[in-house]
Amino acid sequence: MDDHDERRGRPAVHVKFAFPKGVSKDPGTARVFLGSYHAFDTVEAHIRHGSVQGRKKDRIADEIALGKFNAETGQYIDLFGTQEFTSLKDFERLVSLKTGSLYGAAAALGAVLGNEEEDNTDRIRNAGVSIGTAFQLRDDLLDWGGDEALVG
């Protein structure tokens, strides 16, 4: 998370969709404002007032809670942690908590709504985590070593 108004030559999500930007720097009140939360909140509202009932409703609530919790944990570690990354594996773990968990939750929600069995949902969630992690690693590498004129 940063305060840049542009990403890769395009308006950042918080600019394009008028979301609050950044994170409170006070660890006691740290709250992550992720654009993805709006999508999760919309799904939650439809589930609360819709026709989904029983176990499926519980599974959806669990996936949303897990995605949000992992994303906030990763973001907190990133902002306030004292750990220095000594390996790519350490950094990959952090990224999988942040972006990976949001992609994983979105993929799992699709599986649950599509009536997949729980073991298939686990595999689909894991695939989403891998895709989100790969996306974020690429994005961070472009931030670190990319030509600003080319990548924004």
C-alpha cells in the first residue's frame, strides 16, 4: 500500500473508485482500506439478505473472514513488523498473505457458489493464492527495478 495516485500509468484503485487511501500508521488503530473489501462487503450483504442458506452461507462467511484476516495480517507485518527478509521464501510468504489471500478468497467464493465440494474448493483457493502471489511478486519487482517511465 502506498500513497501513489498512479500505478503503471493508470489511476490507482483508491483514485479511480474514490476509496480511502493508505493505512493508519498508528498500530493501535491500524485499519487496512483495501478496494477488495468493497467486493467482499457486497457479497456479504447479498448473502445476508439473499436466498443462500445453511452450510453454503457458512462457507461463504468463512472464506471472506479468512481472506480479510490474512490480508490484514500480511499488511500489518509489512508495515509494522521488524523482520528483515533473508530469503525469497520469507518475502513470498508475506505476499501470499496480502494479495494472495484476497485472490484465494475470491477463487474459493466462486467455487462455493458453484457448489464445489470442500476438497475442490481448497484446491481452487490454493490456485487463487498462487496467482495472487505471482501477480504481487511481479508488481513488486517492477516497483523495485522497473523503469518508472515505462511501468509508472
